[in-house]
Amino acid sequence: MIRSLFAASLSLAALLSTASLASAADQVVAAQEVTGPSWTGFYIGVHGGGAFGNMGYDQLPVPPGDTSLSYRFGAENFAYGVHGGFDYQFSNRWVAGFELDYTQINSDYSPFESGGHGTLVKANSIYSVSGRAGYLVTPQTLVYGRLGYGGIKLEAEEGFFDTASKTVGAVELGVGAETFLYGNLTGRIEANYFQGFNKFTLDADGESFEPHYLLVTAGLAYRFNAQNGSAYSAEAAPDMKWSGFYAGLDGSYNFGVMHLDVDVPGATVGPYGAQTFGGGGFAGYNFLLGSSYLLGVEAGAEYLDARFKDPTQNSLDPDGPTLFGTVKASLSLTARAGYFATPSTLVYAKGGFAGLLTDANDEFFGLDGGGSKMLSAYQVGAGIESALTDKLSLRVEGVYTKAFTGLTVANSQLDQNELKPSLLTGKIGLAYHF
């Protein structure tokens, strides 16, 4: 009897030990599950960057029977504003939400030389209501697209003494990357394009305006629910080796501004606006500074074909060409400095020298004016780059490029015109790290 009780006791003890070990093993597995901050919840933030405008301007036929003229004037300004919204994380990889934005731009379009008409129209601000959907490259880093409705507030002189204003409705399309920096604080890089789908018309003045804008901004946001952690487990982040050589390809959207300087009172000098898709490649080398910082050098080349037109300054020939200048490509050599928000996500700034391949249309200018030249320029920008695998990374980047000097050409007089471009560019690219 005693022997049977002893054997039963040993069996029970073994079962209890096995159950305890199994429970401990479950706890270890649970502790090893990878989770990140919660993307579900409200957030508020601030942003700032560049705003490039491409203002469609129509001079309506006056009197009836005359031909109308259509221009594309450009403007470049600093932009700043606030944003807020709500996101919902519905899997370990996908996030969707909505956002409200207000951005001050203060763009002044004065396209006529001294002795002309002065300020033509002003664009004061842009607001938007948009939905966004994104993919979590890592638990802390989101790459997303945006689609929404915007309003661009315009103000213009009407008649001799009055002022008229209108908020022109616009479609918003955008792309961005956002990553946690510290605690509940995130940083973002965005490029958002606004295209007006109606016009601001002044019938009494025979004028109408149609705005298009590209905003490239960096921002900070506070997420109220992040510290509670994600409800979803996630795969461990890739073990990217950031030091060494890399190369990649990118696609871009570019807004250009081109000054056509000519000292003729009342002449239309712009700046003119153009917008275009582009694409190119880049290569560079990274140096790690400890576990948190990176320095590197990068060379890039971009084909874009930004075409600038002027319907009145070409010649006395009404059938003459309107295309006066084209920025065909850009080259760059920049240094970049970055901070690792996580071991697999880099937030960086860049700056250096660039070249803008600019062409003056010899059929537009008189006296055989024209030709092409690589204009020396500078380039500054910022981006977020995150590892997809241990070799492949995805980046979202915004850059500003401005020529130091212009392309001087003849027209009705020798050396009469100077073409001087600048570009605002939003990019998304893939890089392979060797």
C-alpha cells in the first residue's frame, strides 16, 4: 500500500513538473514575440518644407473674337502647418486612417517686369482632408499613400480697387514614410500633389486661374496610444548591414520653376512653371558611427524633361513655338548624415552640389539664340530609408535643387535673356546594399 502511494506521488510530481516546465516555455516564447508600438489611435503634429506652385493663367478673349492666352507661372516658397488624424492598425503589416492638414504657403505670382502689372494672384494656404493606407516595413516604420480632397485659397485684384478671393477645390495625391523616433514621437517625410479641378475666374478682368501645387515636407507627430503597444505580433526586423557600397533606382515627381530674365518694361518674365515625372539611379557608400549614426556620400542622376512655355515672348510670328526652355536631367553629388530611429530604419539629411542640364530652344529665340548647358547648382534634402530584407531597402525622399547661374542666350538683342531653373522633387526608391 505504502509502495503504491509512493509511486503515485512520484507520478503526480512528474506531471506537475512537466506542466510547470511547459508553462515556463510558453512564457519564454511569448516574451520572444516581436511587437511594436500601437499605430491605432489619434495623433497631432507639425510640418514644414517646400511649396512649388504651377499656376495656370488664362487671359480670356477681349473683345469676343480675340484669341486667349494660357500661361503656366511658377512660384517657390517655404511651407509650414499643422496636421492631425486617426489611424487603425488592422494586421501586423497594414494601417489605414484619415488626416486633416492645414498649410500656409504665401505664394505671390508677379510675372511681369517692372512697369507691368505687379502682383497677378496670391495663393495663401492649402487645407486637405485625406485618407491614407500604409504598409509596416517594420513594427516602427510605415510607408503609405494618400488620397483626398484639398482647397487652395487664392486672392487677386479685381478691377482697379477691389479684391476677390476663392478657395479652389483640388485632388490630393501623396506618398510618405513615418517612423517612431522616441516614445510616442514620430517623424515623417511626405510629398503631396494638389491639382485644382475648377478655376477662379474674374469675368470683369477677363482672367482665370487654375492652381497646381507640390508640397514636400518633414514633420513631427505625437501619437496618443503608442505606448500601449501593438495588438499584433510581427516578424523580426531584417538584419541590414548598412556600412559599405549600395546602388539603386528611383522614380520621382518634379515641379520646376524657370526664370526668364529680360529687361523690358511690361515683359512677361515669369517665373514659369512645369511639372513632370522622372526616374533615375543612385549609388553611394556608407560609414557607420557607432550603432546610432551614419555618414555617407552619394551620386545620383535623374531624367525628367521639365518643359517651360511662354505663349507671347517667342516672336512676332503667331505660329511660332511657345517652348523656350527645358530641364532635361539633373546630376548630384551629395553627403548625407543619418540617425537610426531603429536598427533597420534610417532618418537622414543630405546636401551637396548638382548640375541641371538646361536647354534653350533655338527656334524660340532670335539671333540664333539657344543651346544647352549643364548649370551648376546646389541640392539639399531629407529622407527616411528602411530595410526590407538584409540586402534591400526602401526610401522616401524630398530634395530641392537650385541653379547658381543661368543660361544666357540672345533674342532680339545679344545676351538678352537668362534662363535660371530650380526644382522641388519627391522620390521613392529601392537600394541594394552589397
